[in-house]
Amino acid sequence: MRTTTIAVLLLAAGIAAGQDAGKQLVFGTLETRVLSTGSRKIRIMDPAGKILWSCKAANAHDCWMLPNGNILFADGQIKEIDPKTDKIVWQYKPAKTKGGGAYSCQRLPGGVTLVGENSTGRVLEVDKAGKIVFEMPVKPYRPGNHHNMRMVRKLANGNYLVCHSGARVVREYTPEGKTVFEVKPGSVAFAAVRLPNGNTLVSHITRITEFDPKGKVVWTFSKTDLPDLAIGAMCGIHVLPSGNIAVGVYGAYKGGKGNGLFEITRQHKVVWRYSDPKADRQMMSVQVLDKQGKCLPGQTLR
């Protein structure tokens, strides 16, 4: 476990120009705790950026704070860890791991866990005993490829929203495998979220784009929209109850400048940003918590 002291600066007028190499900063107004993955660890930080808890992980793409206080994450395997004891209390190990194993997870009702198995191109549901109770192969699929899929989410309608990262396409599948929605964002499709209004928000490295049910672009944020804010590859997203979007950034820093995590409004205003070039260069998944470290309402919108 590592403790890092990070200064908090308020941005009274826009984005502060320049980010000094070697300094560890949270700029803006962050009032709650944040769960994230990055640089082969899972971590919880407080509003000042102090690391309250962390554990080692492999190439972790996805993480969730569960209602019971445990943390579910995907780092090739799917693991549920009790942060009070640091013990793994549930685990799913893919039989095939070439290409990365499993990169996506989601806890469903009844303790069943949704698994996006990148190495085999399968969407799975696994029960508490580790038994596969649902299996759906998806295409395109290349055996052992690193970019078969990234985030997978089960929707309220029972369908599955799948990011085919290498093919640069997001599809919604029925449980029978029929495609009922498809968009091609134009770059690596990392994460997709179905919004309450029926639209779909997609993070695809260079942009975050909102599509309506017919696939029309209705909103977008580009990494170049804020020239004073250094942004790498935008990966994981968490849509907050306010409508703001928290973002995890891979390849976050160049020359000591960059941001591993940030939150923006729909008006492209930065609420806060986190920068620690020495420790967190490869951040991906992010979940904003409440002040006590519990789930916010609407946590399934991730």
C-alpha cells in the first residue's frame, strides 16, 4: 500500500496552463473518493488524491465498487477482493489466456457475474460457484487476438452491449446473438454505456461520442477540444448522476505532462483532473464513489 500526498488547486478561470513534471496534483473540485485501475494496480483515492487503499493487479481494464464494499475487477482474470482483508473472495480464470484473458466484468443480480472474455470472443455469465450459466460467442473474433473486445455491459432490456475494440465497432446483441444496434466510432472502441434517454455513449481513445438509437452523433468530446489539457487515450468512462463524465486515460503522460483521470461536464468544462506522472501512467477504468467510498446511484451506467 502506498500513500501519496497530492495538492488540490481550484481552477477559478478555466484550465491552468502547464503541468510541471514531477508534481502530483488534483486540479479542480473533487469532493468524493475515486476507484480506478492503472499501472498494474487497483486503487482508491480520497478527494485530496491520497491513496487510501491499493492492491497489485495485472493489466486491469475494468473495476467496480460493489454494494457490499468489495471490489470487482478484470485484469485477465475476474476477481472480487475484500479491501478490509485484501483477500480474494471470488475468482474466474479463463481457460484460454492468449491475447489477455478477460478484460471486462459486471456484477448482475443474484451474484452472477458478466464476463467479457477477450481471448475467446465470448460473453459469459458465471454464477457464484464458478459455473458458466450463459455463453454467447460474438464476431468479429480472431483466436488469441489482444483486441477482440473491451468493455461488455448487460443492459436493462436483457441485451448485451459489446465493444469490439480492434474492429472499431460497438454492437448491441440479443441473448440469441442477433445484432439490434451498431455504431462505428472510427477508432478503438473501449467502453460503451447505455444512457437513460436511450442513447449510447462510447469512449474510443481520441473521442467520447454519444449516438442516438439510429446511430446519429448527438454529442462529442475530442481530446483536442481543450488545448490546454493534455489528454492521452480515453478509455474507461463513468457517467455520473449529474450527467458529468469521469474518464480514465491510458498513456496519460508525455514529457511529464498529462492527466490520468478527469471529469468533464457536457459543456466541456473540467470539474477536476488528477495527475501523477511518476505512479499512474496507464490508467483505464474509473468509478467515482461517494465521500464514504460507497457506490453512487446509477453505478450500472458504466
